[in-house]
Amino acid sequence: MSKYWSELTRRLVPYVPGEQPKIEGLIKLNTNENPYPPSPKVITAIDVFDKKRLRLYPDPNSDQLKSALASYYGMTHQQLFVGNGSDEVLALIFQAFFKQPLPILFPDISYSFYPVYCNLFDIDFVQMPLNDDFEIDLSVYSARNGGVIFPNPNAPTGRVLGLAELQELLVRNIESVVVVDEAYIDFGGESAISLVNEFPNLLVVQTFSKSRSLAGARVGFAIGSAELIEGLERVKNSFNSYPLDMLAVTAAVAAIEDESYFESSRQQIIATREWLDGELKALGFSVLPSAANFVFASHNGHDAAALFAALREHKILVRYFSQPRIDQYLRITIGTQEEIEVLVAALRDIIC
């Protein structure tokens, strides 16, 4: 540790992202990236973009993107917030709403950036246990709190909540902000955006990284009441008033406008996920029901860490978490059908 670090820096345990190795011929199924390229309209929009404009600052309000999102979701500009990927949007949410006298609540097995943000911003938190089926049980989120946040579908489990369950929470939890992190919603869930106009304390966060194939562009957004969005804008404009660059906005707008490509690639991923689910079960795996672009699976006869290592020897990278309750599970991103067939063949060779 450096003597120049602050005490806060010394205490931090940073988030560890999925490995991004540079290995020739590797099948990479560990970071939930979309296996298909962005829409051809995205490629064209970037090709024809006037690169000379890059000498200028981008629009601080990203109005072009907000207009596209407002039209797509039937919202107003005042209900939209955009940022550099959903992680930045979430970080600003933690600062804007969760620095409260009471602790915030989120699942004990969930997106591991949540406790990192809490430690960074000095926010008290309580982790609520998933039930025995690895589901988020919103009925236990009954204590007074400074905010509630959870992914839907949850990560890394892939299990999804229905709108009725979300409504029940929102009806009884009216004194704090409820954040639904919908990074994977397009692969099998129903978005809570439809509830925003009914519940002024609801904030829904999404990303272009997964279903829109723009992880490299870093585009995320939040939809909520004008009151919540104004709070986010105040924090953003006290930190970075130009969050999205011109190319990212250009790519995101083009992606929003190509609904047919979005639907086609989304359905391909869902179909491959269902195929993989059946193949894994045939090999003796237990697979949690998934509404995401990944599956969460364990095998009674084989240690997960050993399977992870064996797959790496086959040049296939999946995600392993050495965390209580889930240390016998592998999270497998849905790749192309061809990649997943190679994965299944490798598992068959390892197990059989």
C-alpha cells in the first residue's frame, strides 16, 4: 500500500470484473457479452459520422439519445437519465439517493458492485438472503431502509421476478427509492418501466451492453420520475457534465432504431439458452431457471472449480465464484450456437 493513499483508499476492496484474456482461439463465456455484433445500422452510423466533430465537446444532455429513448419507451426527457454504462448510472444513484441514516437493502447473492459502492460512498447496507431456490424474496424487504436495489433478472443466478411482486414491494415501501437493475431484462423478463408513472420512488436502470451488443460503447440509462432524474442530474453535473461521447450516442441511437435486428439477436440467444439448459441437464447438471443471457449450473458429481479449470484447458472460459452457497456453480454466458455446442462437447468429454 502506498503511503500517499487516503484511509478510504486503503479500506477499499475493488470490484473484480470478469477476466478479459488475450488467448488465441479462446471461447469466452465469462462476462455475459452478446455473441453477436451490433446492428448493421450501428456500423453504418459510425462509418458516416463526421469525425471532425470530435474536436468539440458532446451535448452535455445527450438530447439525441434521450429523444430516441423517450420515443421508444413512451416517456419524457424529464424521466430519462443517461451515463457511461449502467455502472456509472448506478454509482450516481448510490450518491444521489442512498447516503441515508438508514441502511440500504440488497440481496446477499447479487451484483458484487453493490457492496463496493457502499464502501466507496460510506453507505450502510444489509444483505437480504436469497431463499432456498436462489430467488429474491421481496416479502423479507420489510424493514425501514434508506433504499432498496436488486437486479432483475438477478445476477449471477438468472432468476426473474414478475411485475406483481415488484408492485407489492412498491406499495409498502414508499419512503425510500427502489432501484430495479435490468441489465438482462430483454432476455426473458418484463420491464418495470411500465410501473414508473405509478410509483414516483421507482427507478429502473438498463444498459446497451447486453441485448444491444454495445458493451464497448459504455451506454446506460435510468428511467424514473422527474424528481428522481433531477436528483441524478444534480450529482452528474457536480462530477462529470459530459458523460457520453458523440460516437457512443450515435451508436446507441442507431441500435434503438433497429428493432428487427434487436429482436432477431435476442431470440437467437434465448433459443440457444434453452438448448443449453436441456443439454446440461442431460449431462447431470442442475440448472436454475434463467431469464438472462447466461445460465447458472452445478453438478453433484463434479467440483465446480475443477470443472472451471478443465474447461479452461479446453480453451473455454466460464465464470466461477468462490462464494458461500454458490461455490459449486458455474455461470455460463450464452455464446453463439456453435460456441455452446463446443462447450457441451467439452463438458461431455470432461464428465464422461
